[in-house]
Amino acid sequence: MKTVISNIIKYLLKEYPHKSELSASRLTKMIYLMDWKSSIDSGHQITNAQWHFDHYGPYVEDFVKLAKEDKDISVENTSNYYGGKKQLFKLKKKFEGSFDLTKEQKDIANFVIDATKKKNYEDFIQLVYSTYPVISNDRYSHLDLVGSAEKYKELLANNSTKALYRTSQ
């Protein structure tokens, strides 16, 4: 699974159009959005991550550690818009590798890139915090994305049925 996660990270680093935005937080939350989309679409996560809703939202420290240990990725310590510390992840210039990802994984990565590339950090975080696993769980809890996706689809189906019933009367 480490190889898949590493390839996803590299793919996001290569394909995301705003390289200066790929902090540890944004990169990790983009993988969260990929896992959430995959859970909704196919009933399984792309990664095997155990997502936790910590103080700053869904986060998995292992992704940051994996990226820092990868010889193809560099980490630059910089500051954010507010002057706080930020770690910026980049593919090294000499990287010429390929990404061993399935079509489904690339499609989901591209979906997340397209959905987030025009969002500033605050809007991006608002998107993440508006996902069903986050709004339906307490802070500092485990996020079961697959279980949440099942509940989410059930809620949508029930609400659609009720809306159809109301409009038919």
C-alpha cells in the first residue's frame, strides 16, 4: 500500500497546477477527498488509511512521513499567508518516473484536482469540513469512510424519495 500512496502523492505533486499550495495539510486532505470519493463510488478507499478527525480535520501523519522519506520528493520549510510554518512538498526536478496507478485512481485524483484547484485554502478547508464523515462525527474520532459513504448514499436515496413523493401530490 505504501507504493500506491507514494504514487498518489507523486501524481498529485506533478498534476496539481498550483505547486506553491501543496503543503502537508492540503496534500493530505486531497488524499482524504480521494478516499472519500472512492468510498462513495466503489465502496472502498483507495488507501488503507485509518482516517482521524484531529484538531485540523482529517489527517494521517504517515502520508507526510512517507513523502519526506521518498527520494523523489523534496520538502521546503516555508511560511503560510498568515506567517505560520508550512511544509511545501515538491517533486524533485530530476524525477522522471512513472505513476503506477489504475485508471480509477487517476480518474479520482483528477476529479479531486479539478474540484480543488480553484479554491483558496479557506475554501478548500471548508470543502473538506463539509464532507459527510466530518460533519457526522465528533472531533478526535476515527472516520469510517466506507461506512459513512453507505449512510450518506442511504440519506440521499431517502431524501430523493421523499422529494419525489412531495412533488407527486
